[in-house]
Amino acid sequence: MSVRVKSEAGGVAPTRRRRALFAVLTALIVFVAIEAALIVLEPLVFRGLYEYDPDMGFRVRPYAHGSNRFGFPDRDYPLAKPAGTIRVMILGDSFNWAGGTQGNYTALVEQMFEQRLGAGRVEIITAGYPMTHTAEQLVLLEKYGLRYRPDFLLLGFFMGNDFDDADPNRKRIVAYDTPLDIDPRYELVLFGYAVVPRSRLINILRYKYVELRERMNAGWIRPARAAGNGAQTPGFAEKSFYLIKRNQLRFFARRAHDENVYRANIAHVRESLIRMKRLLAEHSAGFAVAVYPDQLQVDAALRGQVLEAFGLEEDAYDMGIGNRILREQLEAEGVAYLDLHSLFANAADPGSLYIEGDTHWNAAGNRLAAQAVYAFLVEQLPLAGPASPSAPGPGAGDSPRALRRAAE
């Protein structure tokens, strides 16, 4: 009897191990199959905002969310410029999307030119994709923007992250509208698809979780400001917004620059600006840069709240260092620029110019930026006849002439 019991007991453990091994192998096979399906099926079945681009890593899908053939937040224009028209392209990141195709500062600038010069005299083409920095926008310009043959390019530079994101060893892939950052030096493309050494499935689930959490925590958002916010959708929950702002503070840390943490990023931006200027000159197009301040730079109240929330010291940060670095780069290369920092900082309530819980301008901020950009372009473009701003431009001491340095 005892021998029989041992025989039965000896067979139980191997059976359980085999079942466990089978379950693990089955789960692994299913996981690998899902990952492969996500890679292969994305361009065939997914129709979100973004799609894979071998040169940039991602692009906005043509005609998605009101975009045009190149994924720009604007209407389609004929590639051949109409006779007698000055074509201006304003290239940037998500700041060119905030407010929609009618409320964005670029659309308001075009309206101002139409009011003064008539329709079609000056075309303002809004170009760019969210989550991009200067080097990526250079690729975008080469691949898509120059097809419009602009006479003048105004590049938007956001102080909140354009230096921080300009890591020369970062390439952003967007899969199912969720970003994945890879090192382009080791990028592997198989059958036209980027092979990312991270799980698409896990990344998608993680971002969907964050999205769900934000919706559940929507009550954390402070009441929307009445001034100029209009009907725009509120931004992140307060806790998440503060985390974003704390991350944006990294570039302004004095210690980071003492230790040259951002040396490669800064050099990458400068190289991209030089190449952009040279490329535009080859196409007989003018070039200038508009510098957009982050809310932390101009809103002392918000900056104090973020610093207090994380126990940080004001003296550890230099909120103007990015502007000085960029200004030195632009002046060294003879590139005209418009820095909106003082204009926004001197507003009666700088915080009222940004969407609550978001990094972008609200309706009031877009209007203020449009007035300054319009006045700046009036000085830059070869216009015939009166084209003075229909509304006050930059404040005293911040006129376009005072803020720019003409290109030689």
C-alpha cells in the first residue's frame, strides 16, 4: 500500500509543473502574437492622430482631427504659390494646435493681414506636429514644409521643453497614439516597421491607465479662470500638472548648467538652427524665430506653488537661462527673433493667458501672441501699403524692433 501512495505522489508534482510550464508558454506565445499583431496591424486598422514616419519617428496622420495632407493643423494650400502672394509658414509644436484652426494665434495673424491688406495678400500656413523640437521640425521642413515654397519661415520655440527634448540620441516613435522613445543609433526597422525594444502592449495599457486616472481625478483641477479661457477643455488634474511643471524645471536648474547636463541638447538646437537657416537661404526664404515662454517663467504664483509642492528652493533655478542661451545662438547666426517673455510676464495676470492645468495658451494668450507676431512680421516682410496692427502689439519697451535682431 505504501508503494502505491509514493507512486501517485511522485506523479502529481511533474503534472503540476507541466501544467504550469504549459500555461507560461501559452501566455508567452499569446503575448508575442499580440505584440506582432500590434506592429503589423497598426497602419492597417488604427486611425488615431499619429502614424509612423521612418524619418521623424512619427507624424500626424493626413486629414486627422482637421489636419491637411501633410498632417499640419491648417487647410490644404496649392503647392504652387499664387502670383502676388507672400507665403509665410509658422512652424512649431503643439502651440500651433491649441485653440483650433480658428482660434490659434497663427489663424489670428492671418486674419489681421486680411483685414489690412485683403484676402490672399499674405498666406499664413500653420505647420508642425505636437511633441516635436527644433531638430525634428527641421526634418519636417525638409520633408513636407518646403513643398509649399514659403517666402518666410517663423519658427516657434517653446522654452518649456524645446531644449530639454532636444536630446540628439532620442527618437520618438508613436504607436497607437502613445509615445515610445528610442535611441536612433540602434534603431531596427523590419519590413518597414520600427522594432522598439519595449512592449507596445504594456505601453498602451500604461497610457490608457494614466488617461483613465486623469478623467477620474478631473475634480482636482482648479476652477477654470473666467478671463479668456472660453470653451477650451481643461487640462490635467492638479497633481499631474504639477509633476509636469516640476519636470520642466529641470532645464532651469543652475546645477544642471554648472555640470553641463544639457551641453549636447544645446549644441543640437544650435546645429539645427544653422541648418534650417542655410536650407531656407537655398530656397530664397527668410527666417526668424519666435520664443514662447513657459508659464513657470512668467507666472510667479504658479512657480511658487510648484516649488512649495515639491520642497524646492527658488534660488536653485534661473528661469531666464534658456532665453539667454537661445538669444546668444540667434544673434551669433544673425537670425531675427521675437521673444515674448517680457510681454507675457508684464501682463496684469500672466496665469490668465494659459489654459488651466495645461501648458498652452488659452484664447487670451493666443490673442496676445498673435498681436505681437503680426507686428513682428509686418517689419520682416516686404509689404506694400499700410499694414499696422489692428490691435495693440507688444507693450512699452517690447516692440518688435526692440525684441528682434535683423538677419544680415
